[in-house]
Amino acid sequence: EVQVVETGGDLVQPGGSLRLSCAASEFTFTSYWIHWVRQAPGKGLVWVARIDGAGTVANYADSVKDRFTISRDNAKNTVYLQMSGLRAEDTALYYCVRSFHYYDMDVWGQGTTVTVSS
Amino acid sequence: DIVMTQSPLSLPVTPGEPASISCRSSQSLLHNSGSHNLNWYLQKPGQSPQLLIVLTSTRASGVPDRFSGSGSGTDFTLKISRVEAEDVGVYFCMQALQIPFTFGPGTKVDVK
């Protein structure tokens, strides 16, 4: 089954760091962009970052730029989101999503929860 | 950033009846390829979002043909020809023209 599975969510104090992982299976991983999209409790969807299949192009939302870093290990079929300087407003369910043509975000994971609180 | 708006924000529906959701963008979503980079997603209760429509009008794999998308420029519409009970949830439009990709606030569809 084609899928992406997120892990790594946790409760972290403000200013802390966390690394999320997105493991992909049953598709040609290097052919796909991978995006992170988050959803605060009871709120809408917010695009966070994306990385191309080769791992050479990365883009970020302004709200996370300089604090979050997206990367990928194509040998492990895994994308990472390294988060630092976490704030209460980063509290959300973080989804990993693939896209083939950069715009067609079609396979979503179940998400991993990040809670930033003291 | 491109701002996305949707209307209505809440839509009570009757099974078997049609339904329509509007989405507007703060600037044209026309890509230089000639397509409009507007997608529609449905988030069913307790689930992750699922892709319904890509590039304004192309149904994603497995999406029933009762769902259709249309529009151009800054105005887009998702139509459900005959609503079924399984169609309840929150519908989001999303522009994929420009980084950062941005979503509409969502339209909550539930059964009357």
C-alpha cells in the first residue's frame, strides 16, 4: 500500500527542539516532493515546508523559516523536519504529504502531534 | 501570500440534493502552463485530508464523478451533483501556484 507515516511528535517546552520523521513506502520515493502541512487543534490547514525528490530544493513558510529545516534520506525513504525554537503557536498535528508534480499533494499520512507547552 | 476565501463556511445538505462551494483567491491562479493551480480536499471527521480535485477540474484517482470542479482566474467552484451521507466533512480549497501554498478556511458540510 502506498503510504507515508509520520513519527516523532511529542510534548516539548517553549524554545525546545524536535525532529519529525516521515517514512514512505510502496512508491518511487525519489520521484516525489514531500511536504509538511500542520493543523492546530480545531483549526485549518497550514502548509509548512516542502523538499524535492533529490533533496536539493527546499521551501518554507515564513512562520517557520530559520527555525525549521526539512531534509531527506533517500536511502531510507524518509523525510525529516527538524524543528527548533519551538513556540506555543507551533502546537499542531503535523501531516506529511507527497506530490509528484509539486502541486498534486495526494497521499497524506495520519499525522503526528506536536505540543509546545511548559 | 495568496489569500484564499471560501463560502459558505457551513453548508447543511440533504442527501440526494446538489451542493456547491465557492473558493476565491486574492490573485489569479493561472500558471504559465495554462492551468489553474487550485486543488480541493475533503477532511472527513477524524481523518486526514484526501485529495478530490487537482488543477481546478481533474478528479483524483478513485473520486466519484458526482464531484466536479470548475473556475478560472480567481473564482472556483466545487459541485457535488447528489450529496451522499459519506460526503460530510470539511472541504478545503488550496492554491498550489505560489509558495507558500495556502488553504481556504474550510467549508463544513453536514446533513440537515
